[in-house]
Amino acid sequence: MKSGNRYSDTKLALLLMMPAASLVIGLYFLPTLITFLMSFQKRDIGENLFEVIMNIPNSNLDNYIRSFRDPDWIASFNQTLLLILIVTGLGIIISLGIAILLSQEFKGRGLIRALILIPWAVPPIVNGTTWTLIYHPQVGTLNALLNQIGIIDRYIIWFIDPLLAIFAAGLAITWRFIPFMTLFILAGLQTVQKELYESAMVDGANFFRRFVHITFPAIRPVLLTVIFMQIIWTTKVFDEIWALIKGGAAGTTVMNLWIYRQAFEFLRYGYGSALAYLLALFTSVIVVAYYYLVSKKSER
């Protein structure tokens, strides 16, 4: 009797799981399977699953080999690395400074901590559109500000130069990610014992020495986590890049944008799928590197 009830419970559980399982299969598993198979096929038009499966005997590594000979894809990889360097480096420096400031006791600290979340709440495409207006060559607020304080004597076209364009895009993306990085680092700062600072101050240690010998060693695991998460998220950024650049400046196309163009503008679905999996492999390498570093530190 009990075994019968268990069998009925199992059937009921499977029945209840079927809608969710169907969504997962339809939205994730099937597209992943199709794109994976298409990455090994030379397809310049969209194909359904049946046609892709029937074409499996003609599969090869041509798309992957082609990517290593594609100067535009290599350039987009370099631009992505530069964007990662800008967003991660600039973001860590700014967020660390803000987090240290917010860890101090002062009036209105709670309000400022709440306001710091505003950039994180802004949708990426809205953020990109807003910064497009800031960088506008005729009516942009950045040009007007730099001109008013005497740094420039004529307005700059920010997205005409590849290096300047990728830096401008990196600044806009950094602004959105600063709240996340700041709160993460701030949480790490809260774990540092105040007695350590008090003892160091009694010994005559200045702010720099307290940071080097107390603060930094204590929050180093947090900084490592933030850096790796930021690297991964920056490789996935699309909305701001699309809103800001749209490939307007030569050599400013990052990997995500180039994959989008290959698949949806040039209709090279096979090649676009292969590039997408290469980007996924690049991200996986970062995840494995982070796991390796964390595992090594935990063993010590």
C-alpha cells in the first residue's frame, strides 16, 4: 500500500514538474542544442532543428578555424579585453574609495548608502541612452563642462576615435556597476575589527599604512571576487555598447556586438553560433581560474 502511494506521489510530482520542465527545454535546452550543432555547419540562413540535425554529417570545424583568421573577431577580442581593463580597474578604484568613505561615521551616511544604489537600478539600455546624450558632440553636457572649465577649446566627437570611444563606453558601464562593487567591498570592510585600527593609530600608523597592513589583507578575498565577477559581467555587456557605439567608430566592436552582427545582421548563423561558444569558453576559463585561486587559498 505504501509503495503504491509512493508511486502515485512520484507521478503527481512529475506531472507538476512538466510545465516548468517544458519551458526549460523550450527556452534553454533546444536553442542551446540548435546553436551548438549550427556552430559546426556553414549556414547563412536560419534553419529549424530537423534541418540542422539532418545536416550533421556535413559538420566540421571550419567556423572555429575561420574565427582565428578573422581580423575583425580578433580586433573585437582585443577591444573586449581593453573594455574589461577599463571597467574593472576604474570600477575597483572608485568603488574602493567610496566604500572606505561610507564605512566612516558621519551624518547622513544611511541616505548616501541608499542613493549609491540608483545607478544599479537603471536599466542598461536607459543607461546607455543617457550617456549618449552626455557624450553628444554638439549638445552633450560633458563637452559643455570641459569647455566651461577650460580643459578643451572645442567640442570633442567622442566616438570617432576607437580608443576614445571604448574608454567612453567603459566609463558609462563603470558608472552602472559601481553600486554593486561598492556594496560588496563595503560588506568586506565591515568585517575588519576596529580594534586593529585603534591599535595601529596608537602606534602612529597613518592612513596609508593602515590600509596596506590592515584593510587590504582583510578585504583581499572580497576584492578578488568582485574583480572576477566584474570581468565576467563586462564580457556580457551589450545594451550600453549598442546604445553608445553601434559600431560607429572603427575598431570599437566588442565580442558580443560582433556575434550579434554575424548572426542577426549578416545572417551567418553558423559562424555567429561558433563565435558565441568561443565567448562562452573565454568566460568559462575566467570562472575556472577564479575557482582555482579560491581553492588554493582555502587550502592554505
